[in-house]
Amino acid sequence: MSDGLKVPTMADYVAQGKQPEVLFWVGCAGSFDDRAKKITKALVKLLDKAKVEFAVLGTEESCTGDPAKRAGNEFLFQMQAVTNIELLNAYKIKTIVTACPHCFNTIKNEYPELGGRYHVMHHTQFLKTLLDEGRLTIEGGIYKGRRITFHDPCYLGRANSVYEAPRNLIEKLEAELVEMKSCKRNGLCCGAGGAQMFKEAEKGNKEVNIERTEQALDTKSEIIATGCPFCNTMMTDGVKAKEKEKIHVMDLAELIANAQDL
């Protein structure tokens, strides 16, 4: 990885006869999408700062199978999942951290019945743990008092009831958290779920991401915080469509990293 970041692979750890504290599951978006790569780098910098012993699979990592399953191709999903599970089990992986709620949900809830049982954490949960344990501190108040609204990713919120960890991070930034009309259990999808990210939307009166962006803009927030690379893309597109480029769409890992001046 560029920016002088050294990211060890599981193969590196095995060669040294060691086991990392956590496996960082990067995900397809975090690996290949230029915008999402920035989220990956922010999280890596935070893990380094907290002195977390982590590893990635590198070229051995492949898609979790979430898009295939959501699009209805159960056969392809199981092929992808079993391949991943065999690799993870061979490496004796115990704890997985990922910045993608889709990967989080799939590995946490759908891999166990195929033989893949791991402790899976979304990066907002893991960052909260690092802050609570004092392994990471937020220095400086660059976001102090600034209005931030948080968009709940479907597979983090409604699918897994993770609502407090991301909001706790915003509180630790000493920002003003402003909730949207539809939030937490009543959250509204960004429009990318169910493999919609990879196809054109059906005909209708309004795109889902525009509806959601309007709710975010109604909060008069300076920043729309997200915890999902797909949500980030959809909300960014919504902000551009509404010609509100002064509103920043940022992942929580990026906000924490910026507060650390990393």
C-alpha cells in the first residue's frame, strides 16, 4: 500500500510463526474503488497508531459472495463463501474487522452454517473498543461543535442492530450529532443494497439516494458521516446531484484519522 503504510499479510505472519490480533477484511470496494481506498488507508493508519497487530489476506482475499447472494445466485455465493472459509480456517482466524457492513453481515451471519465461525466486528465497533481501552485517543477538536449527521447502513443498523458504536465515535469527536428524519430502526436505505449498486435503478419518481440525501441536507449538517463504502458512494452522488458539494461525505474512520492528524 502507498503512503508509506506497511500492511502485513497473513502469509507474512505464518512465515514468522505468529498470529495477528485481528484480520482486517478489506472487501472489494476497499480494495478496488478509489474513494473507498481512502477509507482503507484511514483505518490502517488508526490500527498502526493503536499498535494493533493486524494482517490482511492480500491477493488471497476474494469477494464474500454478498452481491451474488443478494442478486439471487445462491450457487455462486456458496462457492465464494466456502473458498473463503477454507482459507480463513486454514489460517486459524479468530477475529475479523471490516469497514464494509455487507462483508460484516455476510461473514457474521451467513458463514457459520457453512463452517465459518468467527468473531466479526464492524470497524466502528473496533475503533470504539480501541478508544474505550485507551489504545487510541482523539487529540484536538477539529470537529468540535460541527454539525454531523450519521447515515445508518442497512446491514449495520437494521440487520445487526449496531447503532450506538458509530454515534459514540461522533460524540468522542465532540461534534454535534444531528439525526435525520429516518434513522436507527427507521433508517432509509442509500439505494445500493440488494446488489442495486451494480445495476441501473428501476423506473420511478425519484432515486432512493436522492431521497436519503435530502433527509441529510434537511439536518443542515456540514458532514454526512457513513460507515459503508457503498453508502459513501450513493450519498456522494446525491450531494453532487443536489449541487451541495460543500457538504462532505466521510467515513467515520476518516473523521477519527483526521482528528488524529494522520
